[in-house]
Amino acid sequence: MSTSVENDLSVNDTPEKAALQLQVTVEKPHSCLREVIVSIPRTEVDRYLKEAFDELVTDAQVPGFRAGRAPRKLVEKQFKDRIEERVKGSLLMDSLSQVTEEAEFSAIGEPEFDYESIELPDEGEFKYQFKIEVRPEFETPNWKGLALNKPVETIDDAEVDVALQRVLGRYATQEASADPAESGDKLLITAVFKDGDKTLSEMDEEQVTLAKRLSLSDAVCENFGELLAGKKEGDVVTGKAKLSDAHATEELQGKEVDVTFTIVEVLKQELPKLTPEFLEELGEFESEGELRDFVRASLERQANYRTEQALRTSIIEQLLADAEFDLPPTLVNRQTKRELDRKVLEFRRSGFDDDMIRRFVNANRQNLQAGTESSLREHFILEQIAEEEKIDALPEEYDAEIELIAEQSDTSPRRIRARFEKTGQMDGLRNQIVERKVIESITAVANVTDEPVTKEPEDQDEEFAVYHDIVPTKDLDAIPEAKYEDNTPKGAEPDSDKDKD
């Protein structure tokens, strides 16, 4: 059941234009959605029309009259449609700005309405409605004095050795070989995925590392290494791939499909020697020790990220227990890709390489909806605490984040910033900074117990990831289609429509 609240909203007068007098009705069909009906009295419509014609009549060009000399009534008649369209746009823009500035909700999206369906009436008030997604309303949970277990990792020399080999592997020379494929070799393969006789998708030539498991965007081939180990160029191998249990197509969830791999080439790698020339080319390192220090620093950032995520998970679990609110599926779907992009930013600044990030993206894409809903709940709680505690991102913090991402991506900070600004990722960067600061504030006043982490030796060849959809689904980041034909406010339908009832 929706509730309704009426407010008379206005803003302070400015020399440019007097504030609009509005009547606004806000309905709450959902905790994260507001349906807003705006009514503008006829006096205000006439004021805007008069101001528009006053501006036009001084230089309007009408055949038979000098510019600005035509009778006002003639000007109004000739330019009526154009002026009314301009006034409609001005009324909408000014009233929307007023409503969103003064309303008792915090918008997280743009107003949703069909501009073309809205008409400026010849008589009576101007009325329209729109929908807008907002932050849910809930009481901030008590976040001070939480009991937290903090996992503490130490980075040893063996881990640095493994990570260094992975770094050098990016610069290895590759030679096609007639020898059988072994774990860790590079393979150039194609793949055809079928469900019975139906071809679902074909993967063009893709270079992969022969690992135990191959992950795809919406599926996993668990015994990939077992299938292809010992095979040679030209061999054709058949196996199974299991679609995600959370696949967007319900009837395909968890289904096994057939896959045929063709080995185009087996590529044997030779790692580069750590010569002064190579170290200079790699990143202006003066010695192998300096390179190892760089690798160790990346591993420490990764360990810090895991520690932060463990603390964050524990914090959010406790906060969510005291903050209940629903999220509409449309909001979750629309935020999915944005949330994934934000997580990738966190991984980049935390020192993870592209291979690790692909594995992360594939794992998360296979459980997108649940993961996005959880992340949105976290965001709303942390953002509310940030507002109450006046926590925000500072310019120098943006610079530091961009520096870290640029360092990991081997790209200049200037190019990273330009790309983020162009793609709208600066908002994601801001959220990342603010949420981390809130977590730090909560941790600072928590009862924290350190717990050393016992780690299993890392297996470089455990999994390799590629971006490929076996069953492509529609882009969840696309703008959803309107669910109504026009924006006629409730109770303000044309007489002809009322008669039909």
C-alpha cells in the first residue's frame, strides 16, 4: 500500500526568475521508489508564457513588419506552438529542480518520465508525474563497539617467488611447439558449445593458459586441464561445461552443455632473464631486489584488501541485522554492471593483475543479482553513516587512488583520470574511497582481535578465465523500457478516458 504526503515547495527568489509555486504529492510504492505528481497553477503557466512572449516580441520577425514591430497578438498566434514547447520545457526543468532540491528523499537516479506525452494545457493547471529511485529510509544501526576478528597475513619469500614468476610470464617469449601440452603452457584454442544439437555459441581463437579449470563469463569447465593435458596441435577434445546456478535464463541454471575444443597451437614459454636492460624496460628498476620489493608491495596490498574485505563482511553482517529494507529488482538489475565496474576498480588499486581480475569478474557475473543486492545494501548503510559523520572523499584521495590504479595498469595517471571522467567511473571511485573511510572509522572504535592467517601454497595453474558468454543474455545495464504509455497523473485522465470506465 502506498502512502501520500503533500508539500508546498518553493525555493528562494533570485534576480533571474521568481520561484515556482508548486503542489507536490509524493507516493511511496516501495522503499526505494517515489512516484511524484507535480501540479503547477495556471497563474504560473501564464507567467512563464508572458515572459517568453515578452522576450520574443521585441525582435520577432513577421512578414510585413519590421523586426520587433509586429502586433503582439499576431506574434502570439504565429509563434504559439514554438513558445508553448519552450515553456513546457522550462516549467519541467525548473519544477524538477525545485522538487528534487526540497523533497524529503535522496534521489539515486534520474526522474523517469515520457517528455513527449506531457502537454501544456490551454486552460487550467499544468500537471505531470514521474518516478524516481531513492535511497531507502531506515534507522542507522549502532556501529560503535562492534566485536571484530581481523585476519592478519604475512608475505613470505616463497610467495614473492611465485608472484615474480607470474609477472615474468607476461613478458615471456612463446614458440609454437609440436610437443604435447603441459600445465602452464599457453594454448591457442577455439571452442563450440552445444545443448544437444543446438549450437549455443562459438569461441573464436583465444589464447589461454592450460590450468586445471577454465572459467567463462557464465560457466565453468572443471576438468579443462585434464582434458587438454598431453594433447597436441590439431587435436579435437570434447567435454562438458556447467552453466551458472544463477544464470539469467532460469531453465538453463546449473545445466551442463557439450563443448568441443580444438587446439590451434601449443605455445611453450621461455621466461626473460633479469638483465639490466630488461629491468629498465619493465619499469625502470635498478636491480632484481628492487623488482622483488615492488612485487612484495603488490602482494601486501592484496593482503590488505583481503583483510579489509573480511572486516567489512563482518561489519556489514552485524549492521544489516539491525537495518531492514527492501530493494526493487529493477534497481538491482540497473546497478549490476556499475557495481561490477566498481569492484574491478578496487581490485586494480589493490595490486591484482588482469588474470586475477578476469577470474573475479567471471565468478561474480555468475551470481550477479545476489552479489549486487548485497553490495547495494552495504552501500546504503555505509553512505548513511558517511553523511551523518560528514565523511567524504578529498581531492588528494582521488589522486592517490588514481596513482595506484595507474601503477598497476602500467598507464599514466593522466590517462586513467581522463578515462574515468569520460566513462563516469569517478562516482564509483568516490564511493570506494568513502566506504573505505567509513569502514576504517567503524574499525577504529571496534573491539578488534587479530587472527594470524594460515595460507595454503598458491597454485598458479588452478584456474584460467576468459570473457565469453555461452548463452548471451541481455545487457543488465541497459535502461529498462517504460512500463506505462504516458505520464498522465492519477486522477487527471482526459475526460474521454474517464468515460470509458
